[in-house]
Amino acid sequence: MTPAPAALVRTIPLLRCPLCGDRLGPTEAGVECGGGHSFDRARGGHLTLLGARGRRFPGDSAEQVAARERVLGHGVFDGVADALAEVATGAVGAVARPVLLDAGAGTGFYLDRVVDALHRRVAPGGDAMEAVGEPLGIGTELSVAAARRLARVNPLVAALVVDTWDGLPLRDAGVDLVQVVFAPRNPAEFARVLRPGGTLVVAVPGPGHLEPLRSRVGMLAPAADKAERLDTHLAAGFDPGPVRVVDVTTTVPAAIAADLALMGPSGVHLGRAGVERAIGSGDGPVRVHVEVRTFRRSLQE
Ligand SMILES: [Zn+2]
């Protein structure tokens, strides 16, 4: 049996059993709680910690994950990754060994960038913080296809297969920063796992995101009042902080535009042939408009 990845070993003391809430300890094959619930590590290195209801949704398919990898590899969302890295460094850069949770981390593209930025940060006075400040990234993801890649994205990242809506298999107040990038939100759980004063970072699409592609191929439009609803939902337990806006229009080849349409929730009902017909050939513009909203975990309940 291959040994557990170092990042997973560091994560285990922060975990709790998804079935009974007891703390989890390491075993040779994975983890186990005092009540005898055991969870084996997959060969790829990720650990599946689903709750009593088990798996209710498959998560992104291997095809959607591959499309997303091509889009991210093309750099379409680099501006979002840079913004997240800056926000995280500002929020927890002074914490010695910060613990970051990316809920719905996908293949780990954003978590990798954020963890790397924190790893390279420099202490006040100019000393590199690599030795004393090694961050830990915990990525949770429902899709097994994505979790396999997440487990390999960065040696400082641990991969857990989790359904955010069913709760997080993490102990109370063990996390310094939670980030959620275009993924399901569970504010009560985010508040529970964050330490008081910790930071929640939520990236949501802004008006006109992915236009004109979105209209042309008939992708689902994000709800217009999404940002307002987000603030309302997060009101209990969080104080709203600054908002960063990323708004760039780039030119992408037709194949990347098709991947953009197919990688998200619309990909399920759009067929590749229809998408490619709607896009045509040649390069075209696409707007990336994303709001990166920050919230501070209240110091009192
Ligand atoms: Zn248990």
C-alpha cells in the first residue's frame, strides 16, 4: 500500500467522522473513528468521506472535467486565480501555518495557485516564510474524476470527496480561510469550520459573465440577484468585507469556447455538436466577469 500523502496526514487531525461526528484517526488504509466507521484512501490519494445519505449526485463527469482542464490551461481564468491568491495572502499571509479549505475545488486549479502564493510569501522583515509557514490546502469535491486530479495538483493539497450540501467532515474552527469558487455554498458549515475571525471568500459570476458565448449557445444564465441573495444567506455568522471585481475580455479559439460552454452546469443539456455549430470556427471574444466577495467570520455567535 502506498503511504498517505503528506498533506492528507496533516489533514487527519482536522477531520471528523461524516457519520457520527467523532474524531477520525489514521489507519494504514485510511482513517477510522472511535465508533468503528472506517474510510479507505483511494489509490489516487483522495479520501471519500460521504455522509449517511451517501452519494446523491455524481458531480462533474470525466468529459466536463477534461473540458475544464483545457479551459483553465488556456489561461481564461488566470485573472480570477490571481485575485484569489491576492485576497488569501492579504487575509491569512501573517498566519504561521494557514489551513485553507476550497469547498467544491474541482481539479484544484484555484487552490493550487492560492497555496503556492501563500507558500512563497515573505515575512515582514524579508525572511522567506517557507520553512515556518507552510500552508495546507484541503480541497473537497464531489466528482471522483475531479478529485483524482485534485489529489495530484500540489504536494501541499489534500483531496476529499465530500458533498458540501450534506455537511463538511471537518472539526469546528480548524480552518483559517474557506474559498468557494462557482461552487455550492453551505454557510452554516463554513461558519462552523472557520475559526472566529477567519475569512470566507466566495467567487460568483457577475452580469455579462461569459458573454457573448452564453447567449449564442444557450447556456444557463446566472440568477440576476445572486449577489444580493448571497449576502442575505451569509448574514448570520459573517461580516461582509471588500469585494474584488475581475472583468476581462479575452479572445479564445472556437475549441476553447466549446469547452467553456460544456464544462459547466449547462454542459449536461447542451450537446457538443450543437455547441460547435452555434460557435462556428475561428477565434471569438469572451468576457470573464467575476466578483470575489470576502466575509469575516464573526468573533461572537
Ligand atoms: Zn463515526
